[in-house]
Amino acid sequence: MARTAPRAAEPVSAPVLDDTFSSAVRLRICAYLSGCEEADFKAVQEFCGLTQPNLSKNLTALAERDYVEIRKVASGRYTKTRLRLTATGEAALQSHVAALQDIVDTARVHRPAG
């Protein structure tokens, strides 16, 4: 029987900073949504301290990246906007936070004594 060389381990991708989250507002929106299945537009607006147009603009940017799903739901005479972090958004957020943690951890290791 011929022996084969062991397969190389699949490379594990290192966490990376995501430019989408260079905006603290978009980071805050996704962080809030990561803590719930879905949220009402108003709840996110209040948590982030944003105006309606500012939140809408940032949600559009996140939706274009497939990080957030935006749904309109009929509620009596009104329509409510419901928001949900997608699996893509959750993965990007986790990778971004891990990359930030790596930066902090690396800085702590190299901190001069004294």
C-alpha cells in the first residue's frame, strides 16, 4: 500500500477589521441587533440616539452589504419597520470584534514594564 503525505490543515482565516464598522453608528446598530432575533426601528433608533434619516441611511448601507434585513410589517393602520442581523452580518461583526480584541491583546503583550 502506498503511503500518502498527510493533508495540510485547512488555513484558518484570521479575524479582519471590516470597513463597514469604521462607522461607530453601524457598529452600534449591528451590536444591538446581535442581541435579539429582530428589533423595531424605533427601539434601535432610541438605543443609538439617532435621527430617523440618519438611522435609515446607515441601515441602507448595512442592507446593501447583506448585514441587516429590513422588513415592513402591517400593524393596524401603520407599518412597522423590523430589523434583523443576517448570518453574514453576524459573522462580519464577530470577525471585526475578534480583530479588535487581537489588537488589544497584542498591545498588552508588548506593553513596556514599569
